[in-house]
Amino acid sequence: MSSSNNKPRVSVTQRLPKVVEDRMVNLFDTTLRHDTNLMTQDELKRAIADCEVFVPTVTDIINSDVISAASKKLRLIANFGAGTDHIDINFAHERGIIVTNTPGVLTEDTADLTMALILAVPRRLVEGDRRARSGKFDGWTPTFMLGHRIRGKRLGIIGMGRIGQAVARRAKMFGLEVHYHNRNRLPAGIEDTFDATYWPTLDPMLPSIDILVITCPNTPETYHLINKKRLKLLSPTSYIVNTSRGEVIDEAALANALSLGELSGAGLDVYEKEPRIHPDLIKLQNVILSPHIGSATHESRQEMGEKVMINIRAMMDGHAYPDRVLPGIK
């Protein structure tokens, strides 16, 4: 049952770009969120209790308790974001609730940020910025702020989906040699585009890699995929870049490896217990920390909002959902 104006009742958990909010208010009976703080579990339960469409974001924990608080009117959880590991999709499916996401639109922006970190970490760019601002730049010398060139280096990508492939395209143009580990091997035509080398198992790939990039989703299989044991397989001259999910890396083990010189540096955009960052990582000069901004462009966020609205319209019109997420698929 819809509201009296025949528009579905939509509840949004966080502030969205104004252009998206204006469109949603015009199209649907929308309750917006004006507070920038994350909702508590009790607030999420209240927000989901009386709507037909629930629009959370990737930082909202939509577990079975929250979903159980919904009335029988709830038909759709239209996630604002591509990742869905924060939603209990199996439980939603059991309740007959559709879950959708916003894939594809953030691919290029996340790949851009990944490439920026690939460039910035070996060249110590942020460390150099800090030195210049603090008055520690006394002029050019042959040995000052030496980093490493990336051309000719071996890039290892874990997770060769949309974002992994977009990173590979960029990396090839910068002269990097692309290696990858993925659950399934890419078709030969795609693999040849990147001149990429496939590794069916991860551990043998790690010792030969100069820069390791993580673009895989967070699943039970990838939780702490990069742990103390695997970090020791990497060369002390290697770097790690993570723009996927923080849970894929054991942050304590990473901080320890970096502090001991077992790795040269890291670039992180996501964190294991976000928004909290491991304090040992904060202390390290050879780590670039960015605040989960992989998709933070005006263009990407507007397109994410459009996808949310398209999925809601599909529900209204009885059409197939273009971005439905099925149980077991992240």
C-alpha cells in the first residue's frame, strides 16, 4: 500500500547530495535525514518501521534485527552504494524484501583514486607535502625524499571485477606489469587487453609483486585475506593499496609490518573498524590515509542517486529490478 498521493513512502538514512534529495522528494513520498551523524540501531529500526522503500548507505548496519522492525509494507531496500556486505540479504530475501544496489557508476572514480594512491605512495607525495608545510624543505639535494618509480614495476590486483579491470587499464598506460588473482580467470580477450598474468592461487603471486592492490569485496572468504602470514610473503620494497573494504586486511598486522620495515608503504582509503583507524597506522609516515573517498565525486554520487531512483521506479511499475542483489552475491 502506498501513501495517499500514490507515491511510495521512502525513508532515507543519511544526507544525500541536494540534487538527489530534491528529485526523490519530487518523485516519492520521501522522508529525508538532515542529521549527518550515523543512525543508531534503534534509529534505524524506527526509520524502517513505516516505509515501503528503505534507502540505507554502506555505513548503516542493516542486520536481521533492523529488518525485523519493518512492517509488512516494506518491499525494497534500495542501497545507496555498491557494497552490500552491511545488509543481511539472506534474511531480507526470506522476508520477501528485494535488495538493490548502485554498481558500475563508481567504478571509474574509485579506480582513479586507486591509481592516485599507486602513484603517491611510492613517491612519498603526502610525506613531502607535510615536510614542505612544516618548513623542513631546505632545497633540492641528490638524496632528499627518494622514492621509487612505478614504470616497469609489477602490480598485483586482488579482485578483477569492474574496479580491478579499470585499475588494470590505467596501470598498463603507466607502464606497470599487471598480475591478478581472482576467483575466476578472465576471458582471454579481456586478459589480453591488459597483458595480464593470472594467478589461480594468491600466495605464489605475492613474492613477485611490487605493488599490491585490493579491489575485492568483503565476504567471509576475504575477511583478513591479507594477514600476518601473507604480509611476510611480500617483499620489503613492496607497497599495498586498499580501496575496497578495510576488513580484507588485518590492520594490526599491517601496521606492525610497516613499522618493522617489512613493507615500504601503504595507501588506504578504507578501514577495518571504520571510521576508527588503527592508531599505529596513524603514527606511520609511510602510510597515506584517505577518508573513504573512492566514490566521492559529484558525478558519482549523483549517478548513485539516479540508480536508487531507477530501482524504486522499477518497483512502482512492476518491472524487473536492474540492480537486484540476490542472496550469496555481494
